[in-house]
Amino acid sequence: EEPAEDKYFTYGDTAGRVFEIQGVPTRTVGDIWYYGKSEVHFQDGRVKGWFVSEGDRLKAWKKQ
């Protein structure tokens, strides 16, 4: 089991993984989950991308 502070989600992860790491979204609209003003975008149930608004924190990791 990964320590909570070491958990991140990235491209292709499932919605379940995002929920486990990021928690309950502020709201959802279609395939977009909102965390404050930040967004996680899904396609076919997997992370397609995200946008982080200044002041918000998403535990997203962009693979190099």
C-alpha cells in the first residue's frame, strides 16, 4: 500500500483511482470532475487530462 502523500494519478488512470487519491469531486458535469476550479477530464472512464487552477491542488503526475 502506498502512503497517502505518495499517491498520484496520471493519464490513463481509472476514475476509481482518481477518487481514491483526490477524493469526492466538488461537482461533476459529464466526463469532467471538478475539484474547486480545477478539472479532471475523462474519456471512456480513464483520465484524458486535467487543468489545475491557481490555488487548487490536484495530485496529478505528468509522466515524462
